Amino acid sequence: MKPGHASQTAVMVAMGRAIAHRSSTLPLTDPTALPLLPDDAQKQVERFEPTVPPKGVRARFRWEHLRRQARMMTARTIALDDAIRQAAAPQLVILGAGLDGRAWRMAELAPATVFEVDHPDSQRDKRARVFGLSRAARDVRFVSVDFAKDDLEQSLAAAGHDPSLPTTWLWEGVVMYLDAAAIDATLSVVKRRSAVGSRIAVVYHSPGLLLWLVRPMVRRLGEPIRSVHTPEGMRRLLEKHGFEVTRDQGLPELGRAISVDVAEATRIMKHIRLVVADRRGAP
């Protein structure tokens, strides 16, 4: 992301959730997505007409991108929500929280403390917008961290994270923008602060043709892709840090489980994967 600016990829995924929420055909409910967006993005979502493609090549390309984004985020969000519900941990740490609204929309988090970890530039804009939302979680604590240089463990400890209690770690849209050293350092912290019964859910990129088309687009947003993992490589990485993989699925598989429409929109997105792993051994 560009210094001094909020993450543009965070805005794009929130737009996808907002469009999905407004759709009568997509099974995603996220009333927090639209109010968390910047004003200009809110207007784009409100103008979006899902059944009427606009005229002009550029406008049609943008329309198709947002349409697919909504379906992609439907599959991704539902799968991650399920992983959080099933873990039922008393603590949820969202690494790279962006414009995530789970602490304000998931009733299952009522007994939990949510730690929103993100870059100060992104967090500043979000904190200005959440005041109009009703909190669903027992507590929400904002933890300002630049993953590339700040001390994540010290920041979590200062915010009151308890390593003796199980934690669900959600790493949804950050791993692909970090290099191997930063990923390893973060997982080392996660390992030290994960009691038995903890869970981690990670969205990551695997090698694929579409990934090479995506790379230039996110680079222009100031967020270049720095890491790609195979499922086997991700399994070894998580095992190194004490987690046992319980499932690893590509986005097309997640899409097929929802509807024909979502399956069609996500079938080419084979490079996006979701892995869920649990801490079952001794800390």
C-alpha cells in the first residue's frame, strides 16, 4: 500500500461484500460493508446495477470486475465465517483487518474479544467510520502494526491478548503482499501466542495463469504480490509453526458449494486458496 493511504485492495474486497449484500441472488449478509467504505466507493456500490451491463468497453470491464468481485467475496467470506464459528474461540485476531466488519455483524462473537491488527493508515479511516455501527463482539481492540517492521507480539500483548486462551487467527488478505521473512516472523508470533485449541485461517495465492494477470493490477495500487505458495508448501509452513492443516480449498471449490452462479464466476480463480489449520499439540 502507498504510504499515508489506506489499502486499496481492502476497499475493493469491501466493495465486493457490499454489492453481494445488496444482491437478491447472493447468500452473503454483510450490512457493515457499505458504511465502512470511503464515500466515493459507497457511491460506486449504490450506482451498481447487477443485471444491466453499462455501455462502453471500459465501463463494461469495470462492471464485470465488480460483479465477479461480489461473487468471489461471497465464497471467501462465507467459508471464513464458518471457520470462525466452528472454532468458537474466546479471542479472534484479524491480521490485516482492513475494512472487515465481523466484530460488528457476527452474533457468534458476542463472548469474544476481537483484536483488529492493521497498518495505522488503514486503521485511521476505519476507526472514523465504525462509530455508527453497533458492536456484536464483546470487545474490539485496535492494534496498529506495520507487518514489515513493527513488533506484532509486543503490540498484541499491550492490547491485552491472552496467549493462554485459544485464539482464532484470521489472515485473509495480507500474506500475498509480504515476503517470506515477514510471513515467517508473523507465524512465529502466532505460534508463541496460540494455546492448544487455537485455529488459523489463511487466504493465500498459489501459482496459476490468472495470477500473472492480477499482478500488474495490484502493483498499480501500490500493493505488489511478494509471495506465492503451493498447498504443500503452505502445509509445511504451518506445520513448522505448530499447526495441523484440516482443509485447504481453492476458490472454485468454495464457489461450487454455494450456487451455480458463484461457481461460474469463481471457476477461473484457481490461484486463490483458503487453508484452515488447528493447534493440537503442546504449545
